Amino acid sequence: MPKQIAVLGAGSWGTALAMVLADNGHNVRLWSHNPNQVASMNASHQNEKYLPGIVLPEGITAYESMEEAVRDTAAVILVVPAKAIREVTAKLADHLPADAVIAHATKGIEPKTSKRVSEMIEEELQEVNHRPVVVLSGPSHAEEVAKRQPTTLSASSVDMEEAQKIQELFMNENFRVYTITDMVGVEFGGSLKNIIALGAGISDGLGYGDNAKAALITRGLAEIARLGTKLGANPLTFIGLSGMGDLIVTCTSVHSRNWRTGNMLGKGMTLDEALDQMGMAVEGVRTTEAVAELAQQAGVDMPITQGINQVLFHGAKAKDIVDQLMTRLPKHEMNDLQDVLNTR
């Protein structure tokens, strides 16, 4: 049955998800804080800044007013940058329908607090005592979803009925959604892969080849699994869509904002120059800072993450960090797996 759905965030990913919902026959209200963007989308049926050349389905209407966007909706999907999650959710709390399913498709960890996105949302909604949050995550580029190319994601929540509702809303012949109970693993996998993607871009920018990138992806996955498992995730999650799947797509594609930013850094740009050229949120930058601190607090060895953090925020040269990683003391490869299994 067609439903009223609000998507908060009209960037490339929010718009692509709105398109999936509209393709499924739902009436989608796509909220943006930018009145000029709202007017442009409603007039042209395109999101010219973030998805140029893509015609939006008739079922999507852009809104500037959050109150109007979420009124009488069956579900609210937050797709704003992680740094804006608290601000947007705090505004949402005043207007959220009591029976609406709430989900997010944002990947990031909050600096200082080390909170996952679902935890930030829950904190901001605690006074309205809302139902459990669902996370929608996995290997997905907005550009490909908007072109209706095959894509598969995971929906996770502490309440599987809520996850299944999101699964039902989004599933179609181009967009397949699995459910999974490990919300911690899904959010950590989706967030931390952006750090490794920065590293993959740096590697390519330095002119290194496939051998280096394969090593970076593999050892990066070991770091993600070490930290995630220490903090309560199921290690098997990291060989699934939200782990290895998301890591591969983000580390190997020119669509990836994090890879592109890293690539510019590897070619000699400063972080400010690279971010200015991107003109969009690059979640891995903020996440690197948060996770480097979290890893130290948790006593988890994450040399790639710490190295990228040095490059981003402490003036280290990327080539010097690569040399440090390559000359670390010898280790047994399976020690990482044993550490993860022992944690469980």
C-alpha cells in the first residue's frame, strides 16, 4: 500500500533513497534546509547539484518545512551528514508522529563522545520516548542507485519488526535489503570503512598499485573487526555487506567521496584544499579523528587509522606513514583473527 514517507536530507544519497521509495509507489517528502534547492527540485524534478541529469519520479516533492514534511508520515528516514544528526533530530523531535518508523542511512562516529549515529538519534529523541531506530547501510553509491542499478543493503535494529518494515518499504527488483540483528557491527562497519577508503585514495594518489591497495583493504578490515568486536559487534558482520562489501565499493570507486579526497591528499593537496574541492560531506575525515581516539581508549591496535589521522590532522607526510606501516615489527597474520575470536 502506498505510504507517506519523509526523507530528511536532499544530498545525493537522500535523493537516491527517495527515488527508490517513489519507485515503490510511496509518496515521498524530501526535506532540505535550503529553500533554493527545494524550489529548484520542485520546478525541474532534478537535484541538479548532487545528481545532475537524473529525472526524479513524480512521487517526490521537496519541502523546506520539516513540520510539513513529517506530518502524518509512516516513516522518517534521516540522511543528513553525521555532524548534523543531533541538530536535525532535535528539530524532528517536536514534530515526529508517534507511530512513524524512524531510520537513518548516515555513516559516521561522533568525535569526543564516540557515539554511533543511532545512539545520537536516540539521545535526541529520548524525551519523546520513540520506538527503536533502524539503520540502513551497505555497499551503495547514490549515482548507481539513482540509475536503478542493482544494489544490496542491510537493515538493522534492536527490534527486528522495525527493521523488517524498512526492508519492506525499500525492496524492489533493483534494491535488495537484508535484515541483520547486529546493529553495532553494521554501524561500525559502515563508518570505519570510510577511514580505509581515505587510505586507499592516498595510496592511489601516491602512485602505488593494486598490491598496496589490496593489502590496505585487507589489513583495514582487520582493524575494523578488532575495534568493532571489542565494542560488542559480531565478527561475522564484518565479512558481510556492511563490512567487506562496503569496504570494497568505497575503496575502489571514483564515486567514493572518501577515496577521491584521499586521492587528492596523496597527490599533495592539503586537507582544506581537498575538502573545498569536494564541496560535499566527507564522513571519513571526522570519523578518523573520532576512531583514533576511541581506539586508544579501548586499547585496540589500529595502525592504519592512526597513520591516516596523523596525515589529516598532524601534518604527517603520507609517504612517511606508508614507510612506517611497512617496517613495523613482524607479526603472524592469524593473530588478528585469534584476537577477535578471543574477544567473543
